Amino acid sequence: MDATSSAEDRLTGAPARLQALLARLDIDAPSVSHPPVHTVEDALPYWAMLEGAHTKNLFLKDAKGALFLVTLPMERKVDMKALAPMIGAKRLSFGSADLMETCLGTRPGALGPLSLVADPDHAVHFAIDAALLAAGRVTCHPMDNTATLSLSVEELKHVLAAIGVEPLVVTFPD
């Protein structure tokens, strides 16, 4: 299988693998379907229907090519220079949409912690804001920007453990 077909498989097959994983873990999270949303602002009217801390997700790479998914509360401002040492990186920049699709089987607007299902080799390091873990519930896309789920923090941790992801918990200064 070449790199193109592998990326296409991740993009088309990963959402189905995610749904199968959620079913296997007996996670039936509240959800809302909505038109495609590409920004936090677009999603706000639909997120209001769900309980949980609403998230934004950053797909980043560093100067050495290491990849990161950083999940934080939607209202959190991010200083990339301050974030870099917190996650063990140097000179962070945004990863391209093509790289996101190749590595996480996700298009811009649909990125979230559940996208890590498409990264069995753990090429992408995952960092999450400690404030989200204290929130009780978090909202995220199921690799599709036409739906949003509300997961308990325990459910999210269960999914991450099932796919072998140990998140780096980051505490941002207020």
C-alpha cells in the first residue's frame, strides 16, 4: 500500500473504526448532528445543546518534525512560544491540512482527541489542558465536523487508554 492509499484509508476508514471502538467500550455519548462547522464560532450554537467544556484543537509540528495534537478549552489563548517547552518542542508551527489528513485521518474542522484512533503508530504526541480533565465532560467531534459528542472525562480517558495513548497533561497559566 502506498502513502496515498494509506492516507485515504485513514480518512475513510478511521471514523468507522472510531464508532466500532466506542461501541466496544460501551460508550454511548450524547451527541448533536449539525451542518459542517469549521471554526469554534461556527460550532457554538450547536455546542450549547451539549453539556461539557467545549474544546479547540491544534495540529502542530516543531522544528524537528515532531507532531502534536493539543486540546484545550475553546476560550484559551495560546502563546506558541510558551507552549513549545511545555510539550517538549521547539519552534512550533501549524501542521498542514494534508499532513493532518495523512497522520490523523481528519480534515480541518473535524480534529479532536478522537482523531488519534487513526494514528496506530503514535506519530502524533497528544497534550491536553489540565482544565479540561477537571471539567467533568468535554465536547469533541467524532472525526466528522457534522456532529459533536459530549464525553465524560473518564470516557475520554478510556478511549485514549484503549488506543494506547498516554496524554501529556499541560497546565496553562491563567
